[in-house]
Amino acid sequence: MTRRRTRILGIVAAGALALTACAGQGSTDDESPAPGTDAATDAATDDETDATGDETGAGGGVITVAETNQFNSFNPSETNANMDINSKVVGMTRSDFIYLDNDLNIVPDESFGTYELVSEDPLQVKYTVNESSVWSDGNAIDKGDMLLAWAVQSGHFNGAPNEEGAPDPSFFAYAGSTEGLGLTGMPEFEDERTMTLTYEEPYVDWEISYSLAMPPAHVVAERAGMTEEEMVTLLESATPGEANEQLTALAEVWNTDFTVEAMPSGEDENLLLSSGPMIVSEFVPEQSITLVKNENYGGELAAQVDEITVRFIGDAAAAISALRNGEVDVIAPQPSTDTIQQLEGLDGVTVLQGDQLSYDHVDLRMDAGAFEDENVRRAFLKTIPRQQIVDTLVKPVNPEAQVLNSQIYVISETGLYEEAVAENGSDEYAEVDIEGARELLAGATPTVRILYNNENPNRVDAFAMIQASAQEAGFVVEDGGMGTGWGGELANPDYDASIFGWISSGVGSAGVPQLFSSAGGGNYNGYNNPEVDALATELMTELDADAAEAIKRQIDTHLFADAYGLPLFQSSGLIAHSDDISGIEYMPNQTGVWWNFWEWTVNS
């Protein structure tokens, strides 16, 4: 059974929109499939023959994949760990009620558990976890896990917003949006594995609002100094909006303990627990992470191979070299003319290309520093050479590439995108306007520090172009580029602007409040507009598709009027894999090739 939902900026609850080093992240396409997917190999099964006539493997073997970013957390749902690489690795170790296929269909995994729409008025959804679903230490996935996951994703215990728009007190640092599950009351349990959520209002994304792809509750409880039963009692009795030492201790573990700098051992081995098909067996910081089969996995998505190793290779040339030399089997380097030419020249390699559900952008910090002043923000945005950036970085790969002029839609959402651009005010920044910037600065020479990933050549080049242009208007632009750990700095106040990307799952609307609400988990730049907060809340309960699009267009207009930042371009995707591997298919969202890792096989 599959279900298709409107493809708009959004998330699957646990995945959220994630940071990526290669391309950006953000909106989605409309109903057309991603270009290049017809070149993908069909998923292989035992003793069958793939499209090329090669025999596929009957199970077993090792596959090595190169990824750009470096793994650092077993909890990608936490704000500072919301990196694509963390989600990809942890995705192999967490089971859930659904996954997305590469046509962006919602596919229930009934071998893990089931969910059922019990009532539409009021909206009620029942979740049941199968008895065969357990953690790798044998502990049941049950009420403790279900209740803690709900507490995190609902923001139930957070207090009212303070002057900055942030909840006070705030407990779990959830990277996603709490708009959806925030509409639900305390869950009702029929038994230890069956839970019903009741919504106060209709909620358009109910099918993807709740996820159990979270850290194990019994581990979080133990590390916080309590039993799982004591944790359940705490969550059922704590008063929302009030300070609570025990709840703070529980949240502190959830927020921080799963970030790692080395392979967990001793008392930290419980950080490795898995509910999915694979479990981490080795982690070498800055080099690689290896996963093997989880012997206690009880679902139907068991991996065909024995072992998957992820090597962290940030340089595209090094990744291509590793593929050529047989050191890795799959790579997803940043697309460039040189990269594509090198890959097409390799024998025994299949190249897959397509649009990504992602975009690169420049965001300005609005809660401190030079950009608290709207005129300074507008002046800086007038200097960003977006056409030059697209011509230099994107057109060599995609000759049809254009400057992106919406924070909500990408260009491939043709009609929706064009309607938004016609009214959102982006035309103020259609061309570089150095004189207009100087007039707004009125002789001032603000110093601004730009954060970006300096191990990504495209981001380095984009920074250099922005720096050169802004300095013509009088800005003093400091290089805040960082390598490993750059994403964790987005939540810190030590920069004025950032260049990075968002990539989405391709379903749902929750990405809008996640990024643009004042209390959104992805709101790193201190944006706070009460009208946008109200619109984002309204969006999540609006069931009429046309009305929902109108709300999003209003939000898009506010973002340009407030000089929030500027989108740069929609990103292109690139995958290359050895023909010794079958089952690799192009996926445009944040999951990338990993969406069907359980189907990968090594050809005999």
C-alpha cells in the first residue's frame, strides 16, 4: 500500500529538513519524476538478472559508500546534530511506521507496526508497535519509547514564548516542527504497545507527524538516573510550562549524550542500540563508520549484504579516485562539469543524475549584530551576485539553471513557483545594485562575518563572489568558513550571515514552521515575525490545498519584505556506483541513495 501526498516543503517527522555539505536543502518538485531516474538499476532479488544482464548476488558481501559530511551523532533529530550524514547512518539503525520511496510515496512498514486513522472529527490516530519490534539489546519498543517520542515532537512541556519568541522553559532541542503534535493532548494507551493521539484541530500532515525513529527511551532514562518506568511516570505527571529538574535532566541526555567523538565503549555502548536492520560495529572519527546486520531485527526490511561501510570523503576528486580504484562502491559527489566528465570516462560505473529537493541560500542573523538593522540587511542582499553564482557554479552542470527567487518553492514546481515569484517582492534583488546598497548604508561600513563549509568548493567560490561584491558597497566581509563541525555553529551567535543548504523529504508542510516560525527547530538566524508565526500555524491546519498555497505565498512575501536572506539556486544531484552493485536508485530527497539500502546486493 502506498499513498501520495502533496509535494511541498516539508519533513518526515524524525528526519526534518537537514543540513547538507554538497548541495542545498529545501523545497520539492511537483508531480514530475526526477530526471535521470530511468537510468537507475531496478532493485535486485536473489538469483534474478538485472537490466544489464548481470547476475545479482544472492545475499551477503560488503558495500562501501563515500559521503561528504562526517558523522557525529546518533540523534539527528536534535537541533545541533541535524546533518544529512547523521540521518543517513542512523536511518539504517531505526525502524519506523513509514518510509518514503524514490517517487516520494509514503510506504507503511507494517513489519514494524501499524497506524490507523480512527476518527476524522476529532482527528484521532492509533499507533501499534509489533511484538517482534525490539531494540538490539532485546528491550521492547513500547510505551516508554512511544511516550518520549511524542514528548519530544510535540513540545508539550515547553513554556510560552518569551520576548525572543523562544519557549521558556524549553526542554528537548528538537530540530523539526512541533506545530503538528503540539495539537495533541497526552496520549492514551490501550496497552504497552498501542497508543492513540487526539488532535484539537484537523492537521493536514497527520500521516507523517509522528515518528519512532528516535533514541531508545530506556537508554535515555538510564543515563538520566531513572528507570524507564520512572520516566513514564514523570512524562505522565509533569506540568507543561513549568521548570522541572527531572525533565531537564532527561532532556539534557536526549540533547547531548548521543553526540560522539569516538566509538562508544564501556558505559556508552548503549548509544549504539538499534531498532533497524543494521547496527554500528566500528566508528573511526573523520574516516569511516561501519554497520553490520542487527541480529535482533524482527522486520521485513533486512539488509541483503552483511556489512555497509561509510567513508567520509569530502573532496570530489578523492571520491572519484576511490571509486576508480575499487576502494568504494557508491559515491555522491558535488556535480560539476569536471566531475561528470571523469565519471563518464570510467568503465564499469553507472552515473545517475537528477534534480534535488534542495536549495542553497544566504541567511542573515536578525537577532544580533549589523543585520539587526533592516537597511543594512537590504543593502547586503542587493550586493549578492546571484546570477554570477549560478553562471559559475550551476550552469556548467545544468545549462537550464536559473536564479531561485522563492524561499518556499523551487523552480521545478513550475506553476506554484511562478505564482509565488510574481507577488513575493523578490524582484527588488533581481540584479546586483551596488549604488542602491551604498545609499542604504549612508556611509556606514558594517563588518559582517559569513559562516560556511570551507571544505566545499562551491561554497568557497560563492563566498568569494559575495565578499568581493559586498566590499564594493562598503561592507567589511570576514571569512567565517569552517570545516568539520560547521553545521553545529549555525545555532551559535558568532557570525552574521551563513551560506548553506536545506534538503527535504519531499512530503508535508511542516518544513515551513520548522524554518520560519520564531520557535522553529531550524530557525538559526533569529527570525521573528508574529504574522509569519500565525500564518505558519494556520498552514498546518488548513485542509484546502489552494488555501494552503495562498498562505505559503504570504509567508514567502513576508520573508522578502523582512530581508530574511536570499535563495541562490536549486541543486542538482549526482550518484555514481560500481556495476558490481545492484539496487542503487536515484532519490531526490535528503535520504539520497540510502532510501532502499536493504535492497542493495553485490553481484556474483
